[in-house]
Amino acid sequence: MSDNLKRAAAERAAELVADGMRLGLGTGSTAAHFVTAIGERVRGGLKVVGVPTSEATRDQALREGIPLATLDEVPELDLTVDGADELDDDLRLIKGGGGALLREKIVASASARMVVIADGSKRVPKLGRFPLPIEVVPFGLTATERAIGKLLESLGMTGELRLRRAADGAPYVTDGGHFILDAHLGRIDKPNVLASTLNSIPGVVEHGLFLGLASGAILATGEGLVELGQL
């Protein structure tokens, strides 16, 4: 998908932003276009405050001149705009391909609305083609991995769990200092059941199933922009 279409989706999302809004700023290539669009509007006089979902987004927003705050300073947000690795027609998402799932979910949960901007190819009939990121604490990694594996087996789900690694071969470390196990499941028939049971495993910090958080989506397709849900 061309960068121009992603930019068009981001600029459409930027139209949803009004003066005085408290914004959650997402992470990833498409969300970066949104941050750029908001930066342009801020330089044109728009008054907003942003809460970034990653250090990378924070750095970009500072370069764009967007006023920033922490979620402690601004605990209730009006709108979060973020990308997704997968979404279905019920606006259930898989996120975390960029490693920022924990902060992204905290920010999305603090928002009155969450709008997803993504490449149209991310829309799927059933979640699971994209590996599900599961953020875990480094301590007891093997025990946590075994517990996740047993849970998946009990739910009739098969697939490899792989420790995400950085370019140098070392374990990938999130902004929160955690590791990520990517679950290659192929399909997730009962995302709600999987989400609630994963949360019960000691050592699991968060997972990439975002359920009931997105209110709308703007998808960039070869035929133009497609809007889902309520923007």
C-alpha cells in the first residue's frame, strides 16, 4: 500500500481533532503520519495536548512541536488515533507488532474514543493471521512460556510461541523493560476467552488483543478510504 494512501487516512483522522482536545498519539508507520498531520495543524494554531504511546512517538511529537503531557497529568483523553496489525469487522484488533502494546492499551483505555488508521490489507474476517504479541516479564520466562502453551492447548489452539528478538539477536525489550512472545496461531475463534485467560497467567503483563476499545477505523485501500464504525 502506498505511503500516500496511509497519509490520506492519517489526514482524515486529523480532521476529527478539534481545539482543546487531549490526544493519544499512536505508534507505527501509519500513526506517524497522523502525528505529522497534527504537528502541521499545531504550527497553524491548533491547541491540543498529546500523550504518546512510545518513546519513538514522543520523540517525533517533540520534533513536530506538539505539546505533550503524561497520562498521570492528563488521565482522561478525548481521542486516541493509532494503527493496528489486524482488525475484523467488529473492530476487534491485534496490536503490538511495533512492541508498544502495553502503553497503547493503557492510553486507548483512558480515551473516550479510539480511531484506528491502517492499510486496508489489515482487515481480516477472523483475527489470528498476524502473530499475537504477548508481553511478559523476563523473570521466569520459561515457566511463563510453558503456562501460555498449556493454556493455548486447553483452548484447542495450536501454534508456535516465539521469543521476539532484536536485530542483534538479543531478546527484544519493550519500553517497559519486558520481553514479547509472539503466538503464531493462524486463527483466533474466541478472542474474548483468550484475552481473559491470558490475563490470569502470572508473568503475562499484557497481550495484543484490543477488544471493545476501537470505536471506528479509517482504512487506506486501492479504491480510496473506507470508514468503519463511528468516527
